[in-house]
Amino acid sequence: MEHDNYVLEMKNIGKLYSGNRVLKDVTLRLRPGEIHAVLGENGAGKSTLMNILFGMPVIHTTGGHEGEILIDGKVVAIDSPFESMKLGIGMVHQEFMLIPGFTITENIKINREITRPNIASRIFGPALKSLDMEAMDSDARKALDTIGLNIEEWTKIAGMPVGYMQFVEIAREIDKADMKIIVFDEPTAVLTESEADALLKAMKVIADSGIAILFITHRLDEVMTIADNITVLRDGELVRTLAKTETNAFQLAELMVGRKVEKIVQDSSSMTKSEIAVSIRGLKVLMPGENVRQVDLDVFAGEIIGIGGLGGQGKIGIANGIMGLYPAAGQVSIFGKPLALSDTKAAYEAGLAFVSEDRRGVGLLLDSSIEINIAFTAMQMRNSFLHRLGPFSQLAYGKIRKHALKKIADLDIRCTGPMQLTRRLSGGNQQKVCIARALALDPKILFVSEPTRGIDVGAKKIVLETLVKLNRELGMTIIMTSSELAELRSICQRIAIICGGRVEGILSPDASDVDFGLMMAGDYHKFRGKEVV
Amino acid sequence: MKRNFLFDNMVVLLFVAITGIGIWFSGLSLGFVVMDLVTRIARNGLMVVALLIPVTAGMGLNFAVILGAMAAQIAIIAVIHWQIAGISGILLATLLSTPLAILFGIFIGRLLNKTRGQEMITSMIAGFFADGLYMLLLMVIVGTLIPLRNPQIMLPHGIGILNTVDLAILRGAVDDLYRLSFPHFMVLVAVIFLSIGAWFQYSTRGSRQPSAKKALPFFLIAGAAAISFVLTRSPDSSFVIVSVPVVTFAIIGLACAFLGFIATTKLGQDFRTVGQDQHVAKISGIDVDKTRIIAITISTVMAAWGQILLLSNLGNLSTYGSHISVGVFAIAALLIGGATVTKATVGQALTGLVLFHTLFLVSPMAGRNLLGDAQLGEFFRVFIAYGVIAVSLAMYAWKRAYAGKRQLRS
């Protein structure tokens, strides 16, 4: 193998986070002018791989990585972002590293401003050198022209369409001298279709100038349009590296998702469509990073419905919006009765309860006991567990204790007793306390978000079984949001996939990996062009 | 994007209206108002301008300017002790206060770097804390650990500085260097602003950028000054008795020009970058902490110089009181001009100075005429100063919340 052919080689890269393996033996090779796509679900290890390439502090404060990185055939040690910048590695960030109050030029030239000396700078040092705006503008213009963005370089970023912001990021990278490799981190995630097309064209132009491109994405059609080679990651491992010519979108979708599903519910198909419990029309939620644009969804009474999709597509925002934790608009009705949005109390009164994805943040009072945590919401909302003494109220400790002991037994919460602080519990037991707290409200409909995030495999199964039990024995309608497709498929009767803040489609848990992969990538209708369920 | 003029400028417009009503009800003559206003602007101008750089650097309103004021007062006491009179006394006080102010600025900057996100409350509390140390120094340490003997400025028992120190030998040292009558000063202003405007117009003529057209406000001010001259030049106008301390205004003007210059340098660009987004600044390799310390240090030094101007204008020093409210008053003036905790310009500082001090001048009279009690008028002033800060901060928050709602509806 001739080293001199590759601008970048990452050999046998591995990474452990405090004993947890997130990346194992991944090898990636890149030629000058090549567009190389890295494909994978959330948690597949894409961002860890890029963090390693960029020498991000998060890698080096947790014990470095395995394997070696070669640039132009020479082994390099990338231990800081500045080092990687010096080596000619650029990054187009997913969340924009742009300053909205600045013009395009100012953003492109950030901390690389062109200056000229004046009297003050000769006396007081280079910090007082004047900015040479004209030279900066002309450099910016050149970079913008290269990628074909026809907009005045003195326009402010604020108020610009997001598509343009993406281009400004790119312009900033190509304006840097000696750029060898540019990483595009899901650049089209926030773009409209025509913007995405323009972006792909710009990438082609950049690649043709000899710069190698690493294209991180989950959109299969784009990969098929533009990439020369494709690497698929899954669960931190390299699945395959393929040339575009030898594969197709269906195969890629399967490689990306493919995983054994362990079924907890066996008879998912036996569900009969009953009364509509929750009807969602035109829901819009402003949750930073998880914006919901336009969701229409019906949930039937007595079912477990899964809400899946990739991170940042808005699946998390749905439950948060309905429960009034983030500003929301649209029509939601519960058993036919309209629900006031942005009003958490109204949501509880309508018979909803919510187990938040942010367990330690909003889910628990970490420095309070298990029994108080379980009773807390019910006290606030229902005045249960309280003695009323005229205008005053007092905790009814006896009732709280009895209730807590029952729940600890029911849900098998492993603890030293109801007085234990929830901070000291393991993730799985904390999650059970959250569920117990939601149950104290006797909800008819339970929203559960990311119930198994950050808890170990054994506890995961117990949490999922608990949900199934609630559904079976109490007839509770459960709306479960999760990033882990496998767990949705293990207990849900239907799974709605959210992409770009909309429902891309609803699948049965038995649908093929290919269908799930295509839907999560937002390409389902492009490739299949038919509706299911 | 279409911008809503009323919505964007509602703070300023509200206070323009209140000031107008105040002038009307005070029954004061315009000549009198302008005469007092000129003195007050000369006195307080530099202190307000000193607030601008920390706002640009994203550190909010620097309540710690009172540390600068303390540095100035310590220097002034030293100058009085040595009995150095006139302009040389002022220059020496400036020279002495500067290293002190730089030191205080670095301290405050380092403190604020440790309390990111709460700069305003930290700088306010740091001001109170520093006030305690200042009192300790001047009440207890002077005369004991520092063996100072000077009955003119010290309490009879030999420990501590007098409550009020007479600054007669420094009084008017700057203001009286060169004075012009109001109409003549207007001619000077018109000429200066016309030339600056012309220079901007000429130097940016070739540029296609719309933002390069900075000349317009200068032409407008020059025009307004020319009109003022025409209206006030007749010998029997009440404005002729208004005499303007030209050198003081020149110093304030130079401070503004300095800020304008800083804005066009690498350092100014760093201030803005840090102010807009510390994370992006850091990733781009800017030393965020150092930039913030420089910003707060410049502010503290300018505040010290501002306090020296103020004291030499007043002619006496209330040792334990002169510095207390300068921060609050300067901040109120800046906010009234339409500045916010995230954006403040020289123009807003100047507008705010005029509005705030007019309000300050006319409110006691207006209060008395409206409510029939001279005592109440005095309360009005305090009410105005703190009320302005509360109202403009609340309006700022409300505007942001409203903008968020509009975004959801679209």
C-alpha cells in the first residue's frame, strides 16, 4: 500500500470512556480530492471519531485514544484543536460556530483579521493595529465566489437563511491557507432541498480543487449522489467500507440500522384500533436543538406507541411541548377534549404524566428522599398526601411512606429504604422512581422519553418490562420516545419516525431494517414512494 | 428585513416624552436648563463613556466604575496634601490614579472571569466591598499605619480623613482653561462635526458597503449646532450667559474618538467577538480572559479620569460619599439613551447624558409644581435614577420575550 497516496489515514482507532467502549478498531483512509461519507446512527461513534481527529479536549482528558493518525504518510499527534488546524484539518460544524451580530467577512476572518500598523500600534503593540476591512472583504469575496454563494460579504449573519450560514462556515474553512481536509458534520440536516443541492455542488467544487472531504451524514440519497467511498459505522465498530459503485441506498440503510431485536411483546399485531386517546394536529415546539415543525399524529387508547428518529430531528420536543415545558403551538386534544398548550398544570389535569429524558435535571429532586420524589408531583397537582388545615397544608408523612413502600415493592426499586436520597441511586433505579412519581398521578396517558438512556443492560430490560406491565394491567396508553430503535421495536405496537420536525411515517415494529433506515434518513418517500400503516 | 422604528427605540422615546413633560411642568426657562445641563454633562460625561467598552465585550454594565472613582479620590487627597494647585495638580492626580485604576481593573477583571454570566451583580457587590476597604484605608489606616499629619484634610484627633475635603485649589482647573459662550461653542461644534463628517464621507466614498456611510449623524449634529447658533446668537438671548468649558468637552470628545478608534482595531474586533460569543472566540484562538480584563481595565481607568474631572468641577470632595452614586447615575444615563446590557454606542451614551441630566434637573421643580411639596421634588431625583434603570432593564427583557413570541407565531 503506498502511503503517499493518502492525505489522511486513521488506523485502528479505538476509544474507551471510563471503561465503556465507544469505538473499536476503526480504520479510515482518505485521498486528496476524495469525498468520503461516514454513515451511522446516533451513538455509532461518528462524533467520537471526529473528536479524535480534531484533538478535542474531551478525548485527552479521558485518557486519549488507541490507534494512530497519519497525515501525508507521517504519523502525527493531534492533542489540541489548534494542532489539527495547523495540520490543515477544517471543520464545518453542525451547530454553527458563527457570530450572528457580525458580517460574513468578520465571521470568515475571525481571529485571522488582516491588519495594518498605525501610530498607536507602534507604541502600544500589535493589538492596536487597524483592521484592513477592504483586504478582508476581498478575501471573503473570493471564498464566497469559490463556493458560488452570491450574497454581499458585508451582510450580517443574523436574519440570514440557515442555508447561507452553512455556506459561510464553508467559506471560512476554505479561506484558511493550506487546508487539506474538511469535515462536514451533517451539513444538510438543517437545509431545504434546494439549499442542500447547492451545498453538494459546492462540496464537489472544493473536492475538485484537491481538498479531501469527510462527509458525516445519515441522508442516503446525498451519499449516493456525491460520495466516492462510504464507511458505515454501527455501535462503535466499522461495518464496511464500500465504493459507491458497488452499493445502493437499500444496502446502506440495512447496514446502518441492522441489529438483532429482542421482542418483549410478542403479539404486537393483535392490537385493535380503539378510541383515539391523543390527537395531535400541526404541533410546533420551540425546543432548542429539537424543534418540532409540524407534527400530526393520532394515538389510540391502550397502545404503546414509539416515537423514534435521529437526534436533533425533533422527537424529544413532542412530549416536552405537549407537557408545556417548551413553547408550543398547534392543536392537541385528549380523548376529544382540547388541551391548552404551554400549561403544564392543564396537561397534568387532563390525565397526562411525563417521565423526562433529563432524569437528573428536571426528572428528580436529587437531594430529596425517594418517598418525597414519588409524592412530589401528586402533592403539587392533586393535593394528595397532604393534611389540610385551613389555608395551610402539611405533608401527610404516613400516607407518603405507605405509598412509597408499595411503589418500591411494585417496581422493584433497589434501595436502602424510602428515605434514601435519589442522588445515590443507580440510573435504572432513578428511572423507576421517575416512573413511580408519574404513576402517583394515576395518569391515563404516560409520556416516557429516553427511558433507558444511561442505564445498564439488565436495568434496561426491567424498565421496559415495567412499561409493558403498566400498559397490560392498567390499560395505560404509553407514548415512548427513544433514540434506540431496538427498544422501540421490542415493546411498541406502532413506531412513528420523526425527521426534520415532521412525522416521516409510521411503521410496524416488524418492518424491515431497510424501511427504518430509509425513514430515519428522511429518504423513505424518495425511494419507496408509498405509505404504510 | 423591515425594522420597526417605534419598537426598536421605545426606551428612548418614552424618556424623551417624560423629559418633555418634565420641562413643561417645571416652568424653567430653556436658557437656565441649558446652562445647568452644560455643567452637568461636562461633569459626568467621561464616566458614562467609560461604561461602553465592557458592554461591547459582553460584560454588561460595569457597576465597578466606582473603583475607578475611588482611585481618583485617593490620588486627589494626595494632591491636596501636597498642595499642588491648578492644572498641574490635576495632571498629577491623573498620573497617580492611573496605576491604581489599572490595578483595580485587573482585580475586577479576574474576579469577573471567575463569575461568568453574573458580571453585573458581581461588579455591583465588588463595588460595595471595595467601598468598605476604601473606608478602612481613609478612616483608620491614614494617620496610624500611614503616618500622615495634615490638619487641613484630617480629622482633629489625627486619624482619618475629613468628611469633606476642600478642593478650592483644583476647582475649575480644567473647566476654566478655556471657556466660550454657548453660541460661539455651537459654531465650534458645527465646524468640528462638519469636518469629521466630510472626512468620513471622503474616506468611504469608494466603498460599496451601506454600513460605511457613517457620516450622516455628524452632518446632522453639525446642522443642529448651526441652527442653535442662529437661534441663540442675539445679544439679549438668555443663552449668551451660558459659558461652556471647552477643554472638558474636548476631553470627552477625545475619549469618544478613542473608542471609535479602538473599534477599528484588532483589539476592538476581539472585544466584539468575545462579547458576542465567548465559545466561538475561544475556539478561534482568542484569549478570552485576557481580552475581558483589558476591557474592564480601560473602563476603570477612564472612570478614574472621569471622577477627577467631576471633582475639579465641584470644588469639594465628600470623602466617603462622592463615589457612591456615580456608577448608578452613569448607568442610568447610558440606559436612558437606549443602550442595553448587550449593546451600547457612543451616540446612545451622549443621548442618554442629555436626557438623564435634563430629567434630573427639571424633576424636582416639576415635582414641586405638580404635587406642591418641595420635599417631594428631591425624592423625585432618586426615584428617577433608580426607576430609569429598572424600567429600561424591564423593557429590554420584555422586548426580548416579545421577539421570542413573534418567532413562534411565524
